[in-house]
Amino acid sequence: MRSMSSNYALMVLKAGWVTLELALSALLLSVVIGLICALGKQSGRRCLRFIIWFYTLLARGIPDLVMMLLVFYSLPALINYGIGEYGGSNSIEFSPFMAGFITLGFIFGAYMTETFRNALINIPHGEIEAASAFGFSPYKLFIRIILPKMIRLALPGFTNNWLVLIKATALVSLLGLEDIMFRAKGAAEATGQPFSFYLLAAGFYLAITLLSVLILRWLGKRYELGIKQVTL
């Protein structure tokens, strides 16, 4: 019995790589969406700002599980309907991983949008004007001045979003993704030891959270190097 439990425990921990891969993939998508939308919110185009506002409202207003079910079941059906209308015969289906990736990236892209936007508006405008006066191109201005300062200012909000995203990956197991929660549930049912295996899954999430906090805190301190605090 103990040997069987050990085998199941190893299987559960191996599934943690699937969870981590999903979380990192969704994080990358959310960062890309967040950067684009944050810059879009700073534009002078009212129509673009309204579209981004509606997107953030939609992503934050619909429960994560409901959004995930819509993406997993309804979005492929809608795409297939559109393909059929144009005479196509191919059928599209989303895997649980793909549905989770799209959903979490879409949802947390909205939170990243607000995080990056708040960082952008807190960058001293005088520094941007000074760089422009020195002849910086828009690209060089963004890469050399805006982006580094935005990252430093956005890091606390980014950390919070990432920690919540990690926990949200557990929902994807309901779609059949063989992640750590899916394997923990299977092991608990097979051995009759739900406490042990769910505790193991909880420990995995806690370990990833602790490691993330330590790494991001270290990055925050690195970004603070060279910044002189002036007190009056």
C-alpha cells in the first residue's frame, strides 16, 4: 500500500510540470496583451480606448470558470460555424491545455493592462521629454527609458497577478487537463487518501508561490539599485 501511494505521489509531482508550463505560457500571453492594451489606453484614439475598456470589463466581470467553459466548448463551435459558412470543411477543437492557455492569458491580460497602465502614468514625464529633446527615436525612447521604468513600477502588481494566475490554473483540471490537480484527484480516488494527495498538491502550489516571491523580490531589489532616494 505504501509503495502504491509513493508511485501515485511521484505521478502527482510529475504532473506539476504541466501546471507550471500552463502558468508560464498564460503569463507570457497576458504580458503581451497587457503591454499592447496599456499602450493603447495611452493613445488619443477614443474608439481604441473604448475597445480596451470593454475588454478589461469583460475579462474581469465574467467568472474564470465560466470564461473557460465558453472558450473550451463555445469558441470552437463558433469558429467551425464561421468556417462552414465560407464553405470550409475543417473542424477545430481546443485541447484542455489550449483552452486554459487562451482563457488565462485573456483574463490576466486585463489585469496586466491595468498594472502596466498605472506604471506608465507614474513615469516622470520630464524624463521622457528630456530623452525626446536628445533626439531619441520612439523605439529607442520606449526601450531605453519607458520600458525599464515601467517594469520597476509594475513589479509589485505583476507579482500579485502572477501569484493569482498560478492558483487559477487548478480550474483547467475540470476540462480534463492532466495537471497536478487532475492527478491528485485520481490518486485520492484510487487510494482512498484524499488528504495526503490534496495536501501534496497544495504544497506544490505553495512552493511555486514562495519561489516566485523570492525571485521577484530579488528582481525588485536589483531594479532599485542606482535609484537615489532623496528625502527633504
